[in-house]
Amino acid sequence: MTTSPRQWTSIEELAGDAAFAERIAAEFPVAATFPPTARRDFLKIMAASFALAGLTGCEKSPFVAGIPYVDQPEAALPGVPRYYATAVTLNGYAQPVLATTYDGRPTKLDGLPGHPATLGRSDVFMQAAVLQLYDPDRAQSPTRAGAPVTWTDVGAMFSAQRQDWQKDGGKRLRLLLSQTTSPTLARQIKEFQSQFPAAQLHVHDASGERERIANAIAAYGEPLDLHYQLDACSVVVSFDDDFLGPGPRQLLHAIEWAQARRRTDVPGIHLYCADSIPGATGAVASHRLRAAPSRMSHLIEALAARLGVAGASAADLSEQERHWLARAGAAIDGAKGGALVTAGLGTGSQTARWAARINDAIGASGQTLKLTPPVANPGIDVASLGELVTDMDNGQVDTLVILDANPVYTAPGSLDFVNALSKVKTSIHIGLYRDETGHRCNWQLPLTHDLESWSDARAVDGTATIIQPVITSFYDVRSRHQILAMMFGRDEEADALVKETWRNAFGDSFDAQWKKALRDGFVAGSTAQAQAKPASGWTEPAPSDVDGLDIVFRLDPTVWDGRYANLGWLQELPKPLTTLTWGNVIAVPPAWARDFAVENGDLLEVDIDGRKVLGPAWIMPGQADNTIGLWLGHGRENAGRVGNGVGYNAYAVRPAATPWTTKGSVRKLDSREALAITQMHHRMEGFDFVREVSAASPSLPAPSPQPSLYPPYPSAKNAWGMVIDIDSCIGCNACVAACTAENNVAVVGKAQVEMGREMHWLRIARYYTGDVENPRSYFQPVPCMQCEDAPCEMGCPVHATVHSPEGINQMVYNRCIGTRTCSSYCPYKVRRFNYLDYRNTPEAPVEPVHNPDVTVRSRGVMEKCTYCTQRIQAAHVAADKDNRDLHDGDVVTACQAACPTRAIVFGDINDPNSEVSKLRRSGRHYVLLDELGTRPRTTYLAKWNDGPDSEDDRT
Amino acid sequence: MTASATDILPTDQSIGDVSRQLTGIPLHFPARRQWWIAMAVAVALLMLFIVSVIELFTRGVGIWGLNVPVTWAFAIHNYVWWLGIGHAGTLISALLLLTGSEWRNSLNRFAETMTLFAVVCAGIYPVLHLGRPWYLYWMFPYPATMGVWPQFRSPLEWDIWAVLTYLSVSVLFWYTGLIPDLANARDRATRRGWQVFLGILALGWRGSTIHWHRWSRTYRIMAAIAVPLVVSVHSEISLLFAASQLPGWHSTLFPPYFVLGAAFSGFAVVSVIAVALRAMFGLENLVTRKHFDVLGKVLLATGLMTGYGYVFEVVDVLYGGNPHDLQTLLDRTTGAYAWLYWGAVVFNFVPLQLLWWRAVRRTGWALLLVSVSVIIGMWLERYMILVTTLYRDFLVSSWSHYTPTFWDWSTYFGTIGLFLVPFLLAIRFIPVISIFETEKTLLDEREAHDG
């Protein structure tokens, strides 16, 4: 090998490099004299060291051994975590977090307590963000046409470019941004516009934020954010609006929904949801109507007519539709101002207009609906991606700067962005990864991860957070603010730019306020202010229905628009309702599947305006007839070693004009694809794993005591127990993601999941009852039951699973010999076995993210939920230091902390006043598989049935 | 002199002929060609086993098709199957010795040999099964510095003791029975090496009356220990399953059901070996059609008893009415693995019915085919019991599937090599039929005629 390979896959390959050989000769003179075979051995032995040395361009690697301090900093205690308030971003919105760091190494993110938009709760994206920080596939240094360059080279490029831009005011310069809420970025963009007044800005966001604003403009005549005040609602009617589903608003909605749900002894909020592809909202709705997206505008107009909104007329409705609308209308009447009507972003401007008019009519505005100026892209007058592509095609763009967006992958297929990009002279991609766009641009400039950045952002409610780094960058990367400053010819410190922004806002008391904002994690009082209700827009006639199947695009619940595709934690997280991991499916309604003899996994070809995509079928119970669901975010080419080639790419068939709902055709192909799902069977088969209560019978029958041959264990002072409220679970998976992060749960990869070997300690069981066309859905999180009479403990021949005095069924990893008897005997099948060495799979090559308080399990060892025993121990230590007893709330498990709806409650059942004890006395309390006499410590609260079959006026 | 109806051996052969014939097998091996072919196959299988075990120990039990919930499959299933096969040797030798059924004397030696190597195959499986086999010794109550003992409530712990006890008793019983013949062979050996080898193994046996007296007492005591062991060991094996709470396993029916099933499969293997050895070594004079007849009857009897277990398993569930048990019954009979259940029923019990006919029982190849069917049927049954319970236990959300991988199969077929290689060596180097016991039977029969 004569040329030096830039990307090498093995030490041998790298060693072929002459420069490297020279370096070896200099470093290890003796190695140069080895005969070839001995040199090979030498290289093999030294592989690890060379692997680290070979990472060109990194200033610091996270993968080096720790060395103790010579002079110990006063506050830094090895092994004792420190916490920093900062934020990660999703769709540009801040997700305020409290970052746990060990020796300067962030390992876990949780929602920031006290922040009005998280209240300390989290979602899956927030949990997984820390893994992205350590992703070895991130761009590690600036590159030009793939070759590493220095930031000095980048500066020189910018200064040369700047001379061109300044000539004509930047007429042939374009800046393509992803959505942002950063005040500092907004300030810099203003500067950009003043320096290059002719340059055009474009915002591209594949996840619907643009359409959300477009709907608001259609409904209210101006761009607005609609903030649902779910905690003030008693009835919500949703038209294909999955507001409890994944996304930047999920957390806030779920928190408020759960608060409203628990407002009284009986459910305080009822959801009426008309949806096409079942989502979280439809799953927990008391009254769900399955309806194709093209029906939504008719349905909402009929509701408007029912509520007496001027100009509305009831269209032809089916029996079910009429029935559902009658109930929804009656509920709105009964709610007396506590009602809200919402329209999904894919339902079109017509539905959005009707929703606005109904909300006006029922007095929702100001009560259950708050309108504010948009939190995102403040003051940035932007054009769309479509206009950019037209200009690029026409050769009007010489320089394109893409900031933190991946349009090559996420642009709708109808735009053909790749072709347009090839006509641009100089393309500069600024992003976390050298992704699809980075590969096709002349320059790729790597960004810092949020956790290593100085920046700022606003949460969905408008509250600003100053993003502070919790770790020094270990790659040769810069923050977006620094790179923008470079465009203006300045080399700035990352924090100086952010401080400059806030110096204006904080005024004289800058130092004090800045410190307070960093410590608190948000700027108090920065929440977006409501504005007066503007006039509702004009109503145009409903569009006529076009023949063909409704094709609905949805964002992936775990990898989102594709930006998280390289995160093993999220790829392996079972998606709500389908339990699919590692990929996406084409959801088809059961009746359609029956007609065309389609089974799960059969390959389907979707054709939209001649663009085609192939994907495996998934028969989705409860999906609306004549509707096909596609999920965006998969089928990536340059995501990294984890995300490449997983699933199909639905962007390829996405039309730019109607990006969420369109028409198309589907045909079945003669081949199949294996689906890595974690739950094979979805009916309860007549068992009562999930129990229900209703207003008519709000209590379950008392269980009969189960006799036992074994004497009860003597209990220590604390006896740990957990109660999970099934009524509050929306299946969002935040608990599973949090458990993965907290407990170093391994990622095993698609093939292993297909074999049934996923390692999650906590699974969200999902059941359906009723007709497959229109079922009721249930979510039931199942962690270890921590049985008092545990069958597993009896089975282990070597005492590897034993009972603790506090009632925890402990797993002693280093005693385990792997007979798997415990798992065989476990009636709940909550144990997980390391069939192979899962510690360092290609799917999860990162070790620094591991929680140092939790053992990493080796091959041949059983593992399971421990009730976060490390947290219990830490709480004990803290209480012992103060010489006090543990208080309720001292121990919070990772799943409990994450749960946005507070469905998981953990505590001491010996303390009659603890929250968990109170819940155990509830009429809804029950034990899973009570009849087995295992006496679990993890128990459940029954689901409220507030649906049509629970009502007295049953028809 | 003609054989009477009660004779099992033709009485027209001299005792010296029998001695010469049987000791001649190792000393002047008659079926070299067949033996080498069989050995080649066996060694190939053993190689497969070794490769599989290396792969297994290198990568872990994940090379098999196991998952959660099916954490136990081929390893445990074949363990039970092999152990069940082994039990027939003990039953034939020991139980029939105690009951004075002299016909056993032509069969007991190779049946015991079979037991020995079947138990070895069975015994190696729990080791292979472990996630971390290098810590096997933690199952033993050795004085660990941490003071940790095994957990005596665990059926797996009982299992270790049961199998090791059974293996040692089987070895001792087999060896004890072998001593007089080893002396006989020593006396006839012409080459020095054979003389020394057999001489050491014969423990200085001279055939004196006091030797015979002590030997006879020892042998019967060993037999009296071995017979209850068969029952207890296989009952214990069944507790691996019955001690859990899982539907389809948690049943008091399991111990007798397993013991009878074990005897059933074991007698099937004995029949196969009897037919094969008889043809291979021309032992028509010693392993007679009457032996086949008796074996066929025993097979039929144990088979019907096993069938009774099948019936009562269903009756139990229907009578008990536990919804989880009913679900498991439904899964077994109609689920994804229904072919296992019905395969077990068909292979175990349908060809078996041919044995009602005396002519079938007395025909070697017919008995062989029925026996092979039973061996397959019992293998399917063990598979069915494990997998159909585990793949769908209580919570529907953990219902899954199980598919054996190449390594599952290779390890299993490998153990057949592990069984055959030492078995073939044994029939090559030691008297395959108990010489003195056969001679005794012959003598008794003659005396009965003459007397």
C-alpha cells in the first residue's frame, strides 16, 4: 500500500502507511528491525495503543485511561458525581437537563427539576443524548472533500469567500438552517443579515415545525405557537393530533395530562381522539375513532356544526363517526370551558381553521389554549427549502452554508436536493456528523455536542436555558456560534458569544444573573407571553377527495427524523405499540392486510407520484381503513456504524407540497423481511394482566390471601416497593431509556433482538382487547416484581440470586454461573441473560458513558432490574452521614425519575405514610399473577375505563 | 436334546464354545470392517462435538438458539433424553438380577455399557449448558473462603448429586459384573500386553468359591442400590421442571411420568443395540428371538405406562381447570410446536402397537424399527416438554419462539459420537456379553433338562 488511507479499518492497513512506519521506527526503533512475522505480532499486541494514536485529528480522546490528579482539586472527589444544569436540544427546542458527571464525564441526563417544562421528567431523546456525545462516528475534525484540514484552513476559506460575498452583499450566498430557538444564534443571524443583506436564509425542518406554523397562519392569520393547557382541560378532542406522542412537546403534554387525569378521584380529563395511525393519544383516549386523514376536515366541520359554529355544515358521516361526534360534542358541552379541540399538523389548514373557530366558540382561548408568538426562529424571515432548491437548480447559488441540517437525507424526495447541491460551487456543511450532506459538501465542519457547547435555547414554553458545557470537547470541534463568527472573520471563545447575548438582557446585574441562570438551568421569567386572540382566518371550501390510499408520514418514535439513527440505545428501544426495534415498517390496516393476504414482514412497495420505496408490512390493529403509515428516520447511508442501512428511507417518496398526508398506491412483493420485535403476541388471551375499574365500580375485589410454606422474611427497617399506575402510562418508553442509561444495559443489535435476546430490564408490555379493527390498547411496564417468595431464588444452585433484608431480590453477578434456572422459573420473565459478550458490541462501542456505580455484566451472567440498588445505597450513605432515617422520596429509581406522567412510584412500604404505601391501599391496587403466591413488591393500579363501554347509556 | 418352550438359550451348545465365542470377540475380532465403518462415523461425530464445544466455550451459549423466555432447550432436553436412555441398562441388569430373570444375562453387559456412556453424554450437558462453565465447581460444597455453599433448595443442586451418584454406582456395578469375565479373558489371552491389561482389571480373580460368594453378595447389594437410584434420579430430573410454577411443568405427575418415559426410551435403545450386535457378531445362539420377544413385551408395557402419563397430563389439566394450564395444553396441541406434541404421540405410540403381535416382536428388524421410532418419539417428547412450556408461559407479553441453530444440532449429534466412540471401543476390547452369566443360564437350562 503506497498511499495513505484516510479512513482505515485495521491496524494492518494503517501500518501500510509510510509515515506511520516512520513513526513506529522513531517511537519503537526495535520494531523496525523485526522480521515481518514478529512485527505483525508486535502490531497486534500494540493494537489498542495504536488505535488511539491513529485517531487523527482528535485533541483528546474519551477512550483513554484515567490518571489520578497530582494536585486534587478541592471539590472533585473521585467516584462522587457532580451535577450541572444545562440543556440538549430537539428540533431546536431546549430540553433542560441535569447532567450527572463522574470525574468530568457525563453519564446520565435527567429532566431539570424545577424547570416549568420538564419538572425533572424526561423523554427518550433526552435520555439518549449523552450517548451521542460519545459517539465515535461523530465528525472529529474539519474536512475538505473528506481530507482532514485545520480550523486555520477553514478560516482562510471563509475569508476568501467573504470577499466574494461582500462584493454583491451575499446575493449568491445562502444559509440553510435547521429550526433554532437560540437567542445567540438569532443575534448572530441578524449580524449575518446586516453584513450580507442580499443573502437569503432558509429553514429546513423535516419534523413538522414549519407545517405547524403554516397551520397557525392559516387559522389565525399570523405565525403563532399553540400551547395546550392540558392541566386546565377536562375534555380534549383531537383530530389526528398525537400530542402525547414523541416530540419536543411530549414531556409537557404528558405531565399536564397526568396532572389533569389525577385531579379528582375519578379521571379528571377525557380524551376523544380521531386518528388514522394509532399513537399514544389514541391508545389512552377514552373514545377513539379511527378515521383516515382525509376524513378529518369533514369530521371537525361536523363537530363545529354540532357546536353551532357559524358557517359549518355536517357532511355525510358514517354511523361510527356520528356516534363519536355526538359523544364528543356532548362532552364539550359538559366541560363548560374546560374543553380543547386540537388538530394534527398533517391534517391540513382546513382542519386547523375549524379547530381555531371551535376553540374560539367554546371559550378555549386563554383558558385551555394559550397563543404566543413562535418560540422558534425568532425574527428570522425565512424562505423554504423548496425555494432554495429552485434557486440552486437555476444556478443562482454559489455558496451554500448548511448549519446543523441534513437536507440530503431529510429533504422530500420530490425536491431532488442532491442534484441541486451538485450545482453549487462551494457547499459547507456544519454538523455533528459527516452525514449524507456532509459527504456531498465540499467542506464539513464538525459541531460540538450540546453537552460540550456554550449556547442557549428555549424550551417549548419559551423558557430560555443557557447551555453550558459539562465536558471539554475531546474532538477538534467548534460550536455553531464560533463557526458563524468565523464567517464574519472573528475567532471567538465559545462562551463570549453567549455572554454577549445575555449581557444585554441581564443588564447591570449580569454576573449575578448569569451565575443564577447557569445554576438554575433556566432564565426565570423568560416564558413566552400569551398574546391576544387574533381574528380567525377565512374558511375556504374543503378540498375534494382524491382516490387512492391515504399515505401518512410519521416521525420515528425512537430515532426521530433520523438524527438519532446512530444511537444504539434508541435503535434498540422498542417502539410504542409495534415493539419494533432496528428499523421501520409500513403500517397497514387489518382489513387491507386480509384483502391482500399480507402478513407482518411481507415486503410492500409504496408508490407516490412514481417514486417508490420498499419496506416490510406491519398490520397495525386499529389503523384506519384506506390508510398506509410510513415512518421517517431510517434507511440512512452515512449515519455511522450503528444507523447505516437500518430500515427504509421514507423521505425518498415524500412530497414537498403535502409532507404529512398524501395519496399513493401500495403493492405486495414476493419476499419477506425479518422484523426485530420484542413482543410477539398482543392479545391478553382472556387473562387479567391489565385490570380495569370504572366510575360505576371504582374498586377491584380484595384479593384472597395466598398461603405459603415458607415463613415470611424478616424485614429490615425499609422495605422497598413500587406501584405502577397503568392508567397513567402512555407507553412513551422514557423509563426504559432511563433504565438503559442508568444501569449500563447492553445494546445487542438487530440479529440478537430477532432471536429474543434484548436486554432491557424493563419492558412496556402492550396488550389489545376487542376487535382487531378497533381495539382498546393497554400499556403495562413490567420491571422485576421483586417477589417476596421468589421462584428464582429457589432455583439458583449457587446462591447467585438472594433476598435482601429490604426485600429486594438481588442478583449477584460474580456468583452467577449461568444455569438460567432463575429465568426459567420466573413467572414474569423479567430476567435477561448475557448469552454472548454484549459488553462491547459494534452497536454500542462506547464505554465512557457507563455508570461507574453499576457493574458491567460479562458473558454468561444473568441480570435484571435491581430497583436501582446503587441509588438505594447512595441514599443510605447520605442518610447515615446525617444520622437520620430515610425519608420518602430519598430514593428515586431511574424509571420513576424519568416517567413524565408519574406512573411509577417507588418507596418504603414499611412506612404507612409513604406515597407508595398510600397507593397500595388504593381500590385500584392489584398484584400481577396474584394466584401464584409470589407476593411481588412491584404492583399495579388498575386502568380507568372511561370509554363508551363503561357508560350507563351503553347502546 | 431340543430346546423347551421355557428355555431362552438353545441348549445344544457347549459351555466351552460360548466362552471361546465371547472371549474371541475382543481377541480375534470378527467384524473388523463393519466396526471400522461404525468407528469412522463415530469419530467424525466426536470431532463435530469437539469443534462445537470449542466454539461454545469461546463464544458462549449464545451460539445456541436460546433466548428469554426459552432459556433452557437443547442442552437440558438432551440431558434428560440421554439420562433416560441410560436408565434401561440399570433396570435390565439390576432389577432383573434381583428378580431372578435369567434371560437378562445375554443383554446386561452391553446394556450396562450403554448406560455408562449414555450417562457420560448426559453428564456433560449440564456443564455445556452453563453460561460460565469454568465455575462449575461452585455447585459443590467445597470449603470456599467466602463461606458460600451451594443452595440446597435448588433442584439443580439435587441434580448434580443425583447424576454423580448414579454415574459412580453405574460404573461400580458395571465393573463388578465384569470382573469374572475379565479373568476369563485374561486366561485366554495369548499376548503379554493383553494378559497384563486384563490381569490388572481382573483384580486377581481366581474363581474360588469364596471369590464367587463375595462377588455374588457385592453384586446383589450394588443392584439393590442401583434400582431405587434409577427411580430417584429420574424423579429428581423431573423436579427440574416440576419445582417451578410454570404451566405444563408444575405437576405431581412428573416424577413417575419421567421415570417410565426413561425406561421406555432406554429399552428401545437396548433393543436397537441387541439387534445390531446380534447381526454384527453372529450371536444368534446367545441373543435369541426369545430375547427379542421379551424386550418387545417390556417395550410395550413401559410404552403403555408412558401413554398413561400422556393421558393423565391432559386429564389433570382439564380437571384442574387452571386457565394457564389450559392455555399451555392448547399451545402444545395446536400451537407453533404442535408438530412436536403430535410427533411425540405418533412416534412413541403408533408403531408400538405392532408389538402386540408375537411375530413382530420376534423379528429383529421390526423390533429395530419400532425401537428407533420410540427413541425419536421420546426425543421429541423431551423437546416438547421444555419448549412448549417456556415459549409461552404466564405473561403474554413475553411469549416468544425458539429455533435451534446449527450449533444446537451439531452439539447434539456430537454427543452421539461421544456415546458411540467409547461404546464401540468397549465392544471391541471387552466381552460384549457376560460370559459367565450366559454360561450359568445355559448350565441351569441343561440341568433342568437333564435333571
